[in-house]
Amino acid sequence: MTFVEDLADAVRRIMDRCGADGALAEAVARELVAWACRTYGGERVYIPATRHRLADRNAAIRREFNGRNHAELARRYRVSRRTIYRILSR
């Protein structure tokens, strides 16, 4: 699946969760994909993690830490053990 297909699928799922009917979700997904293609077609686009997502991840790491699972958390969240230590020290 390509990024554009993933994006359209995500829009459909989000709109479905919000109660939009299938035809509306499909139309919005197509419009968003068309806009993205017109605006960024042929370019490399960097999408950084948002502060909100990082804050949620860090809170989950703190909740799940049991005193001995540094390496397990590092694998699960795809970060270094050093990053786990840094998150836990704050």
C-alpha cells in the first residue's frame, strides 16, 4: 500500500469513527488525497512526531516501567535504552 492509499484509508476510518456516512468519508478521502498530490506530488515530505505523541509515548513508558524492563521498553517503543533512562529521569 502506498502512502496516498494509507492516507485515504486513514481518513475513511477516522470519519467512520466520527459518524460520517460512507459516501461522505469516501469523498473527503479522495479530496484530501487529490490536494496532497497537487501540493506535494513528487516531493519528499518529512512528517515529524508531534510533541503530543511524544508526551503520550513518554507517559506510557513511565506507566509501564517496573524497575527492571528498560530493554523491553526500548524494543517496544523503538528507542535506545539511553532514551528510556532519560525519559524516566524527568
